[in-house]
Amino acid sequence: MLMKCRFCALWGFFLLLMVACQQVTPTAEPLPTLPPTVTGTATAVNTPTATSAPSATATPPPPPATPTPLPTAVPSPTPTEEVVSAAEPAQTATPIQQEGWIGPYTFPPNTNPLTGLPMRADLLAQRPLAIKISNYPPLVRPQYGLGRADLLFEHYAEGSATRFTAVFYSQGADLVGSVRSGRLIDLEIPMMYDAAFAYSGASGPVRLRFRDSPFFGRIISPDFAHGGFERIPEEGKALEHTLYTNTDTLRYLLDERGENHAPTLANHMAFSAEPPEGGAAVSRFAINYIGTYANWFYQAGSNQYLRWTDGEPHLDAGTEEQLSFSNVIVVGAHHQETDIIEDVGGNLSIQIQLWGEGPVSIFRNGQRFEGVWRRTDPSHMLTFYDKDGNILPLTPGTSFFHIVPLGFTGLVEG
């Protein structure tokens, strides 16, 4: 059990030296066949215009000559700090709450704004926690705590590997990790949910941006000589894959700073138990990143999507249960390579521009819905709209976000 106290500055500095912000580019390997095999057609997340689509680790079925397009993405060339809300769709002075919906304008008492589900008042009074968690190499799986997150983001780190940012609010976890280093996208996610952010380390330029961020007061990291983490060595695992934390300890540290209070949310997601019109029936699909791939299968009885990663059921090591989510959301965003060197291999950091707008595919209730996402203010969550500008609601429950480049053709139905 972690000690609920601050480690001394010397120990934090020692951790800083130990935590390597390293990322090794994975070697592409043939994908094993996953029963039941996804054999459908690939559809582009949007017509390739800004960033060329990455090649999947295995060759998916070829995309059709004319992929099903989504509304054209309009990535903003300006950094998040300068984004203004002028692009937000026009609304009436008094927005009308849809009957039967939870949010985005009103929420029933004791309702989790991140899931639309009931939540205890004492938990609502705490701050959400965003925690950086490894997903490469495969030996880091199964990770601890992923199944307890309300929201889980998967994105490219650099090279071809992906990494997670997990947002915990309604549930805690006795062990979370392995905890890894932060990336530029983590300047965005904690801002969306007014969350604290825990991570293990960062490259020098990224660390400086965290230090200068509006949420620096609620960052917890060995980068800044903070306690709250422990090493759990395991044979065959490199040092950088052995750092863990837990949500109770992180909240204790936030309590000490006076930072563990209810979030101030600038906008809200929308939820509806009944899916909107216009969906296409899709019971299974795959997301083929360059160095890893995920398969999702809809389980109608539980209204959940079950996840496989690289051909194996993806489990939470703490519960030994397979990861499942109510919504799977594929967000296309402009990926801009920077001049920041992230690892000893010379891989460059990627700025994933989660501002402006872009294409989105939402999977809920066994159906796929197409639309656009928008985020026009640094403190805003992503909001989703159909082609007519109507809000696309999620089904109440947890959500998994796949962040992919514009023009991504690794979304395969079957």
C-alpha cells in the first residue's frame, strides 16, 4: 500500500532520474487472426487532405475506391491558448433540453457529467484524475486500473506506439499503471475535464509546457519531485514500466494542496438511452494503428463493446475482467510532428490538435453514427454533431476515445 504522505524532495528527485521518458518504436509483426475475424471494408475517418494515413501493422481489406467521407475537418493552425469560441454552432439564447436526454444543458441531481449515470454526491465533490498509462511494449499488458476509468483515450505517442490517458471520476483503483510519461496531448485532456494530471516524466520542452500550464497546481509527477508513486519491479520489465500509483493517494495529495474539489466544467456532453436516427448497424470493427490494433465486439445483452488488443482479450490486471465500454468514439484530428525529441531513438513528439473541428465516428448501441467534433475553447470538452448540426448524444456509460490522424483508413468494419 502506498504511504499517504509526500515523499521527500530527495526521493522525488531520485525518481526523476530513474523515470526514463523513453519510447521504442515497435517492430511491425503480422497480426494473428482474431476470432471472430473482422473481414469487412475499411472506411476513412475522413477524406485524406491533411495528414497521410498510417499503414496498419497487418494489411486490412483495401478501402473502397471512394471511401465513405465524413464532413471535412478544419484543423485550427493556432495553439489551444488562442482558440476562441466563434466557430461554435449558433444556438438560441435559451438552449432547449431534449426530452429524455441527460445534458448537455441540464443534468439530474447526483449525475456523473462524464457518463450520464447516477453518482454519489461525495464522489461528485472530488476532482477527476487523468493518469498516463503505458500500452507498449505488449509486456505492459494487462495494465492496472483501465477498467475503472470513466473515459479512456488512446493516441499515438510517437513512432508507431500508442499510449493511454485514463480519466477517473466515479470510481477509484487500488493500483493504476504502469504510469508513463506525458505528451503534448495531455495539455488538452486535463483542461477539458478540469482534472488533475498524474504522469511519470516528460521530455524537457514538454515538461516546461506542463509547468507553465493553467493546471500546473494539480499536476502530480516525479518530474516536479512529487510523491505518490511506487516501483513494483517485475522480472523481464524495464525500469520505466514498473511505476504505479493509486487514486486514493493522488486524492490525498490533492487534498493537501486544497485542489481536490468538484470540477468547474465549461460545457457538457449529452446522453440519451435511445439512439438517434441515422445510425448504421455495426456489431464489430477494428482500429489498426501502425504498431498495434484493437478489435471491438458489441455485446447486445450488456450494451457494451468488448476490446481485444493485438489478438488477445484486453484485461484489467486488477479485476481480471475484459475491458468494455458503452461508447467507442473515433476522433480524427490533425497530427503535427514537432521538433521535440521524445526518446533516445530520436523520435519526434506529435502535437495532436484537439481543437477546432474534425470528423468523428461514434459507436453506440450496436450502431455507427457519423458526424463532426468541435472544441472551440481550451476548457471545453469535445462536442459531437451530425451533418445537419444537431447534437449527437452518447449512450449513458463509459466512453473510449480513439484519437487518429486525419485521413486514417485503419477503421475496418466486419
